Amino acid sequence: MTATGERDLPQELLSLIAKENHVSSLIAAEKLGVDHQRVVGAVKSLQSLDGFIVAEQSSSKTWSLTSEGQMVKDEGSHEARVFRAVPEEGISMPELMKLVPANIGKIGVSKALSSGWILMDKTGGGVIKRKIPDVEDTVQHLLEDLSQASEAQKADLKKRKLVIETVLKFYEISQGPNFSLNITKPETELTAEMLSSGSWIGKSFKPLNFEAKGAPVTPGHLHPLMKVRADLRQIFLEMGFMEMPTNNYVESSFWNFDAVFQPQQHPARDAQDTFFLSDPEFARDPPLKYMEEVKKVHSIGGYGSQGYGYEWSEAESRKNVLRTHTTAVSARMLYRLAQDGFRPARYFSVDKVFRNETLDPTHLAEFCQIEGVVAEKGASLAMLMGIISKFFGKLGMKEIRFKPTSNPYTEPSMEVYSYHAGLGKWVEIGNSGVFRPEMLRPMGLDPEVRVLGWGLSLERPTMILYNIDNIRDLVGPKVDLQMVCDSPLCRLGRVEN
């Protein structure tokens, strides 16, 4: 017994081994009068003591009755009970089913027919009769003493779910080379007190296991979009760009559309393309002087433009929307730049925009837009093409094409394409251009100042870099989380050029 009154099974097991020299853990459990699993625990405890015991794991198969097998043992097999229920003159199937339980009758009839104990007389209207006068219930006899059953018979009983096979694992235990009845556990660590007092002398220490594996660590995983976003952000910073604040998802129509010289009757403002807010429905007052300049250039033109020639509505301009592009943020930054005194500037942003799009393999209603803006005197289209090529070149995307297009707020304008190996075609990845004077001059920027801009989604470059051909496999409820876990930390193949 231990100091707490509990049985010291390792010590009792050592005493039994000293007496028997060799013993099975099953026999030990029986002799010590404890559960076998407790003996197994004592064996494992003694195995940690170097050379005290030798324990070899072994196993044996045992067969035991299921609940249904116990019922057959007590009351007879299904087929025997059906046979006994059939009278000498025979009986119809419905009447027979009334004499035996439902779970017995169907199986019993099938087994009795296949054993040749009964027959069905179809000429007599389907009467079941005995085929032999009496039977011996072999199944019941086997269940009463399974040791008499052959392996084939046990397999058949198992198939009928009357018995189950259990593999019992146990230990064959014998004395080890350092066997002793005195248990002295080795020290697990060498402390400063042991060293100072000298108490470590004569003690045994548990050896260090340098092969043991540490506890598995489950780290967090960055989504591929976040990996590409971080890399794109780093590229912008390396190219001398400053990040713009993009924490306002809700914009007024003034900043989202009017300030970038997009007419109020433009199809993009329709409910099919834009999410309008109902609460709050209207924005606060924008800069009134600037609003008047924007209204003028829209209605009658200016700065060499004839405008759009329509009646500009202030109420339409104040409607709140979920921003459809981050160019609204760029417009705010350029306006502030003009008011604070112009200086050459390079801005970028990476954040969400919202469009009421039809979902398909390359479009979502919510996505991240990447935008770059360069404001310098004398900036040109060639400079824009060079910056874009440099930007995508740093991503390892060398196959870039430009295609002329038309935008409300840039002229000239270009679409940017990259070759997608997964889709096997050129995919549009961005839009670009030189901002119109109609957009810049009302802000108060000097006529010599030109602003270059380009935008792209975060999702499409990520699809190209990760060879994903359906955006719904990258974003949304169908994303394979294992893909997120397995995606390498760096796959962008950045190249300095």
C-alpha cells in the first residue's frame, strides 16, 4: 500500500514476477484481483525503469455472444423455432408469422428452407410443411460451447451477427537484467540544488530522448489573397508610393461618380450596377465651391471640353452608395493635394469595392481593387505604360498587353491584359489611363499637372499566380480550406527588372 492507502500495483507486480519469474498480464490481473488495464498501466510504468522487466506484447482472439446470440442460446435458433412452429398438417405463411416474432420468422423460414427442414407446397395454396420429422439445433449447441465450433462455423455465426470476435492484447512479462524489488525512479532533471549540495552523486537520471518528436503545432494560415495583397503592397512601397486611407466603404455619388467626371445618366449608376443605401440615403455637404465647379464642367463644359450638356442634379449627387471603385478615394486625395499646395505624389490603395455583378468564374459582387495614382508635371502615357510594366514585372508577370479603351475619367485609356495559363487565354487584369482635365482642373490643379492612374482587382492576379480558373474556388463558401493551408507562403516569383 502507498502512503495514501492506494495499492502500489507496480510493486505488487514486481513481487509476483519475482515469485513466478514469468507471467502473463492476464494471469497477473487475475491473481492480483484487479482490472487488466490497471496491470497494463503498471507494466508501462515499470518499463520506464531501465532493465527492471522485459515485457513483450502479445494478443489472442476471443469470441463472445452478441445480444441476439444470447437469445438464440437461450431460446433456440431462428430456423429451429420456425420448424417447431410448423404443425404436422402444415400452415400458411401468414398464420406462421403470427406464431413467431416478426424478427424471427423471415430469417427462420429462409434458413429452414435452405437447410431442407421445411418445404413450401405451392399446389396447396402456399402451405408450409415439415420436410423431416425432427431436427437438431446445431446453432444453439455451438453457442452453448463456442470452443467446439470450427473457424468456418465461427465465421458463419459472425456473419449472422450472433458472435463477435475480440482481439485481446496483453503482455508476457519476465525479469529484466536489472530486476529489483526496490523501485528507484530515475531523476528527470539535474537541478542547481543537486549540483550545489552534491546530491546528484549516485543518482540515476532518465536518459534524454533526442529522437522524440515535439507536440505538433497548428499555425494560422494566410489566404492566398492576403499573401498576394502583402506582396503587392510591398511592391508599391518599393516603387515610392504612399498608401491612401480606404476605410470608408460608403461614398456619396458626388465623390464616387461626379468628381471623376462620370455623367449622372451613365448606365453604371443604375441599380443593376450600383448598391444604393436607404439609411442614410443622402450624404453630408461636400465642398460647395468644388461642387459648383463640378456641376459647371458636367453641364456646360470647361477647360477645353464641352461637357455632357445636361441638367446636373445636386440631389442625385448626394445619394449614398457602396463605392464601386477606389478612384473615389483617389479623387479625395487629389483634391486635398490641390488645396494643400501641389507637390509630386504617388498614391496606392488595396481595398474592397462593390458592384451588382452577375456571378461567373471571373466576377463577384464584392472584390478588392488595387489602384495606383501618379501626379507629376509632364507625366505621359509612355510613363504610365512603363510603370505598369515595372509593377507587373515585379510579380513575375511578363506577358502584358495594352488595348485602347474608353473611360469617363481618363483619356487616353488602356485595358491591361495578362496571359492566364490555366484558362489558356489573355485575361483582362486592369484598366488605366491619364485623368482628364475635366476631372483635375475643378479641383484646382495646375494645367501642367498630369495624373496617371491604373486599377486592377486583387482576385485576378491571384488566380493567375495560383493557376485557379474559377474565382468561386478562391473566395466564398466553396473554398477548399485545405487549399488555404497547403498554399505555399511565397509563389509570386518576384523578379527585379
